[in-house]
Amino acid sequence: MLNRIRRIGKNLQIARKRRKKTVKQAAEMMGTSLSSVRRMEEGDPSVRFETYLAALEVYQLENTLRFAEPEDDVIGLALEKQRLPQRVRLKKEKRLDF
């Protein structure tokens, strides 16, 4: 897991540099501190998740994030398919005759 966080941080650092933004500028745009941006780019797992989301938004990469999308859940889809009923019946309405 730590390797993935580091890779994401490095990717966000590359995105920042491609946009010719300093760490200070990125922090201001994200509404966070300089140290949070530095730690995020280093892959520090203690950085808040919203900081990563803010970076994606600032760099206009939010549409590239595919995190736990239901259609990507291969195992869940297979399990769901197994549990589908053979028949679907309407429930009978309760009649209250007094």
C-alpha cells in the first residue's frame, strides 16, 4: 500500500511541475499548507485524503480517478450475478377485512 501512495504522490508532483507551479502556488490553490503538499508528493500516508482530492481537482485530473467504481468490481459483480433470483414475484398485498 505504501508503494501505491508514493506512486500517487510522485504522479501528482509530475502534474504540478508540468503545470509550472511551485509547491507554494499549489498549496494556495488547494487551500492547504506547504508541508501538506510536500508530504503528499513524498507519499506520506498521514496526509489527509481530501488533500489528494484537492490536488486532483486543482490539476484538473478528477475525472481520471477511478476509485472503487461499482462497474470495476469484478468480484462483486460475479457474486451479485450468482445471487440473482431465478424468478421475481410480486408480493401479495395484505387485505385487512374487518
